[in-house]
Amino acid sequence: MKTILLIEDDKALRENTAELLELSGYTVITAPNGKIGIEVAKKKLPNVIICDIMMPVIDGYGVLENLSSDEKTKQIPFIFLSAKTEHKEIRKGMDLGADDYLTKPFEESDLMSAVESRLAKAELLSRMLDNTSNNHGVSDDELRTLNELKNFFDDNGEIVNFEESETIYEEGSRSSMIYLILKGLVKCYIMDADGKELITSLHRADDFLGFSSFLNNTPYQESATAIEPVALAGISKDSLKEILKKNNNISLELMELFTENISVFKAQLLQMAYSSVRKKTAQTLLQFAEIMNRNTEDPIKISRNDLASVAGIATESLIRTLSGFKKEGLIDIEGRNIHIKELKALRYVN
């Protein structure tokens, strides 16, 4: 059973988070401040450390710096947990060597995903170190699966961040990078002859971005914009081509992934072509909820233009349909926020 050290000065949050982790099968050790947390980490050597930033005695940055300088603890995956959401604070934590960053309040699924991914990454690195002497990274010669490729992006890629509504790249611009989305939601789109935005795909964390322009000298075939704050890990196209040349299994897995994506895209085109406005609107709401990893009680915060673009209908028609859904009790609307109230009924709208 894996052991997690939780360093958090807020007693209620510390106890609630510890309970969530224990219910998921982890052994949890807690510490109320950074000083005690450092002592416990060096004594117990947990598998993962989750640490708040703003704490008495020694803050989270101090904890990370101390443990990173100790041979026994420097390899332990470290996840910051804090209310600080400013880019410079997140960047500071990552520059110090943190593996991940969760902001309060956080979703249980986000917490578990961060823990599981860091444990998996630690296990992979451990195996690599066992098999290769004097090698402190993941070599592109050692990659065997798509998950290992994603870990390679995470470990070696250039990290770039984008705020909500910020453009990542534009259609027709020079293409040199392939990205893995580490956090956030991205929309890809093209502009038609009338200047109307047509969303071609939505991408979430753990998805690749930019493969439509993978060939030599091919500019980006679509534009990409952050729907919410996004973090990307980028690898040059030339570097990725060399990796794929050495690893046929990864190339095959990528082909399978792209085949699945094409099937989804075809289904979306059929929906846009033949479904009613009500069904298009309902299916688009469900699609956004799924991609954004929202529970039915959580709001979907998305622009009406983006919803209409994915559904393939006029914004005015979408707004009228949403109003109808609200009157029927299927959804609730508060400004930009949409709450799905009757999930099953929405799935069967005609």
C-alpha cells in the first residue's frame, strides 16, 4: 500500500483530504506545518508528498527546497496544494522542482488523478534507473508505449502556459511543435469564408495537440485557443519523428488513437447534419460536460458561441433552445454557467 504525506495547516481540510485518500486505499500520514512535515518525510520516506504553500514555521517552498537537497527525499513526487493561482506562484513552485500543482478548492477526481499519475511516473523512473546506470532521465530509446511517450513529454517538454481565451497557435502559422496538454481545455477551430468560427475538436488534459500539422513544412491547419487556463508540454516535430522512428509500437498506438478520433469526428458531423436543433444542443452540452470532467451538479462555464459552434447551429437558435430546456427543468442557467439537472432526460432529447 502506497503512503502519502499530507502537510496542511488547516485542520478541517487536512482531515477531509486525508479521509478522501484513505478511502481510495492509501496510507496517509499528516503534518500540521512545514517543520514537522520535513521531519516526517525524512523519517517515513512516503511515496508522495502533498504540501500546502502558506503555512506557519516553514512554508511549502521551504519544505520543497529542504527535501530536494536531501538524497533520501529528493526523488519523492511533490504536489503543491494551495489557494495561490497566480502564474508566477505556480511557476515558482515548478521551478523549484514540484511535480504538480492543485488549487483550492479542488475536485476529488483532480486530487486522485494527480496522485496516481505521479506514482506511475515515479514507478517508471525507478524502473529506468534500475535498468540503466548513471542515467537520471527517460531516454527516447527506452520508450515503449503511448503512456511512456506522454511521460517523456512531461519530463522533457518545454512547458508553456496560456490564460483563458488566449491563442495557442493560429491557422496558417509556422508549425514546429507537438504538445501534450497537462492541464485545461483547448478548442481547435477554423474560420469559414464568412468569418464564422467552426470548432473542429475539443481537447482536455492528457490529449495531444498539433498533430494535424505533423508533416514537414506544413503550417497549422487550424487555430487553437484556451477555453480555460492551460499548461502544455511541447516537443519539436523533428525530435518526435526521431522517437517514432526508433519505436514502432508507439507509432502503431498513435495510429489507433487517431483512428478513434476520426470516428468521433465522423459521428459529430453526422449529428450536425441530421439531428434536430434540440438534439444537437443536448448532445453538445453532454459533450462539454464529459470533456471538462464535470459532475452533473457542477456548472459548465462556456460561451454560447462555443456551444453553438460545436453544435453547428446559430447562436440565437442555441440560446432559444437552452431557454426551452430551462423551462422544462432539464438545465438551470446562471449567467454563463449551465447546470445539468436531468442528465438521463437530456440524453434522450429528440
